[in-house]
Amino acid sequence: MQYDFDTIIPRRGTNSYKWDTPAAEGALPMWVADMDFRTAPAIIEALQRRVAHGIFGYTHVPDAYYEAVTEWFARRHGWSIDPAWIVYTSGVVPAVSAIIKAMTRPGDKVIVQTPAYNCFYSSIRNNGCLLDSNLLINQAGNYSIDFDGLERLAADPRTTVLLLCNPHNPTGRVWMRDELRHIGDICLRHGVFVIADEIHCELTYEGHDYTPFASLSDDFLRHSATCLSPSKAFNIAGLQIANIVAADEEVRRRIDRAINDNEVCDVNPFGVLATIAAYNEGEAWLDALRHYLWGNYEYLKDFLAERLPGYTVSPLEGTYLPWLDCRHTGLTSDALADRLLHEQRLMVNPGTMYGPGGEGFLRLNMACPRSVWREGLERLAKGLNN
């Protein structure tokens, strides 16, 4: 079946956070991580049937939901999840925050491999914890983990949690099994609990398979909690649905308590039905999407080589968020992003948003029709070549 990712679907004026935030007329947003594609047809059809019912009261999460989640991860990623391990909530950010609340005390330290997703920092801060930054090693755009640094930070008795991003946002790395095992061994050795944000797990490219951290050993499974959602891969973030997988009963009890304390224990009927449809009927659409996104990435590499040869992009193994190195300009990320917005009406994310290691970089969003992507890159070239 053919899927259409080329049609431009107008989003401005729809209360889109992505499109209606930039006020400048004609602004082109390539910043926040949502896609400009309609979601899988099976999801749209399931929601249309539900809308036709016309009553939208409190929802019960059925067995079919748990079956869809567990069967998807077993089939697609070889991970057997017991339905009893799943705690649903309204999103991955609330999930991360609730797990930090459950597994730390104020004043504890939380390790993050930086640069990293900006909401990690607020989740740590809002729970009264302290950031422990373990800067990723950047060798000519190829990122790896500083395991010596990780060992030092994990050995601090005040460090209780590692916040792992896999695939990694914003660098685009998909951590390999050996890397994940090394992380897990260090954390087990020092009694550090792992929170694995794996929201981008479906968005990986050929040769870079996603490995669930918790699937690698029973010890890793019991000493971790994994945050999952179909929201990024199927472009349904606004439906507010996510899952926490926690195998240890006491850990799960503490997380459930924190979710209720934070009042993020209820989900809406559309999120439930969209998840079921995505995991039961959306696989072919997802594979087509990944193929299309890879085409956008290859277009970007060719464009940089021809039009912006001084700029490099990190190898993209996962996500749809290219990480552009602009350090040779000598300008700050904020200055570059500001110039692009005000001179070219192109909105991108400055690397400083992502904490230590982000200065001098820009994060782009390539999840759009190729004609829109071409226009965005033309604006990028004009702004950066000035």
C-alpha cells in the first residue's frame, strides 16, 4: 500500500504549537519534535469511529490495550513485557518526572548524558534533585559515552538515578547493545537506578536497531523503568498517552504513587484507541515513514556538501532531528537561531537548549514533506551564508 508523505497539510491556524508559535508571517517552523504528516490511516479511522459515538466520558483502559503494547514489542523488538509491568500515564515527560519523584529524595543527583533533551533538566529540578552531567564524547560528529566519567559520577553516594535517552535526542545516536550493557553494569555496581526514555525507539534507520535497555538482563529489568509511547513515531503527541514498564513490584508501587501525587494518572479515550490501532495496524505505515525520513536525511547531507560545506551533521541513526555543527562560525547557537528566525523566518532549536555540549549546534526537524524540507534548507543556507 502506498502512503502519501508529500502532500502539504496546512497547520497554521489550527492551534498547532509548532506552527502557531512563530509570530512572523510566513515563518517556517523546523523546531519542536512533531511531524507534518497525517498519522497512519488505521489510527484516523479508529478515532473517527470513536468520535461518531459522541460521548467522551472517563475511559477504562481495556485488555486490548495491554495486548497491543506487549505484542508490538515482542514482535518488533524481541522484548517480552508482562502486562502487569505497565503503568499508563499522559506522556513521557510526566512519566520521567514521576519516576524521578518515586526513586529519589530532594538533593539526590541524577546523571544525564549531555547534551540531552531539554525537559530532562526541568524534571530533575522540579523534583528538587541536582543534575550530574556526563558529557558525551564528540569525535568529528560521532558521539560516544564517556564511561570513565560515568563511573566517577555513579560512584558518588548522592547519585541515585541515571536518565538514559535511547535513541538519543539530540545527537541521533542509537546505543548499541555493548554500550547499554556497559551503562547497566556501572549502574548496578553503584546502586544507580536507570530511567530509560525510549520514546524515539521506532524511529531508527537501517543498521541501527533499537535495543530496549531492560531487555538485556533480568538485573537491568528490575533496576530500571522504561518510558514508551507511540506519540513520536505515529505523530499523536496531542493525544497524550504513554507507558512506563517497571518489572519490580515495589518500584512499580512507588511510581504509581508518584503518578497519582502528580495527578497524571488518567488518560483519554482517543489516546487509548490510537495506541491500539498504531500497534495492531500501523506497522506498514511506520516502515514507509522511516524510508521517507531517511530520504530527507540523505537530501540534507547532499545539500550541506554542495551549499554549506563548512557545516557538518552528526550521523543520524535514530530520530528525525538532525544535529548540525556550526561551531566554526564562532557564533553562539542562540545568535544563529535568532538570525535564522528574523532574517529568513526559519525557526530551529539552538543547541544551548540541550545543556552542556550543546553550544555551537542547531537542531533541525526534518519530519515534513520534501518540498517543505527543501524550502527550509534554502532558508538555512541563506541565513548561514550571510
